Amino acid sequence: MKMQITLTVNGDKYELLVSPLSKLVDVLREELGITGTKKGCGEGECGACTVIMDGQPVSSCLVLAPQADGKSILTIEGLESRDGILDPIQESFMKKGAIQCGYCSPGMILTAKALLLVNEHPSEDEIRNAISGNLCRCTGYQKIVDAVLDVTEKE
Ligand code: FES
Ligand code: FES
């Protein structure tokens, strides 16, 4: 049996009928067509599916759709302003070469953004700790850390 939930995604409100066992990542990608959120392991191990839910970074493959009822979700699409201006953290990832294949990037950027929302000037250790659940096979992580540090130096 399906149930009705309400989600606010990137400022837009959606009312949906979902299976109680459906996962937030699948609702975003398949029901809403918001595909910037990537699905990697599907088991909470890689961080590719990270979104910000009510201010907290969460693995959207571990969130059942009913658990997201009434919540406000920020995906990578919502970081960019409505007139197409990238968030400073997105700019910094590009400038520092912190994006290679890009598969980890939406989740990595949102994890970094969630950290910066609560800590404007994180140390390198705090950044590494925050992104420890996000796997990247390409960059070796240093460029990602440098990108986050670079944003904090401008604020
Ligand atoms: S797809 Fe969710 S943590 Fe890997
Ligand atoms: S840029 Fe390829 S997995 Fe991170």
C-alpha cells in the first residue's frame, strides 16, 4: 500500500505517493527526476547519495521515504542560485581540481556545505573528519580538502 508524503526539495514542495520501503535517493531520482544525487553502493558506505535534510548531511539511500515526510531537502541542484550562480563551494571544487570523474562530487560538496553551515572555519582535520564517509576514487582527497579550505579563507 502506498502512502502520501510531502517533501520540500530545493525550495519546491512536492506531494507524493510512495511505497513505505522506498528510499529517498530513489524518490529523488526516479519520482522527481532530480538526478544530481548519485547512487553508488546503496548501503550507506560511499556517501555518493548525500543530501542535506533539515540542515544535516544524510545518506539518502539509508533514508526511507516516509522518514523524509515533512522535511526540507537540499540536493546539488539547489546549491546553485535560481539565476545560475554557483555556490562558492562549487566554484572552489572546480578551481582546485577537486572534481575528476565527478561521481562523488555532489555528495562530497553537500557534505562540505553542511560542515560549513555549522563551522565557517573548519580545520583540515575537521574537514577530513566530515568527509570521512564520502569515498573518492580519483582525487586522493587533498584537492577536496584544499577546496574547502580555500572557501573558508575567503569568508
Ligand atoms: S549510495 Fe548511499 S552511501 Fe553509497
Ligand atoms: S572525482 Fe571520481 S570518485 Fe571522486
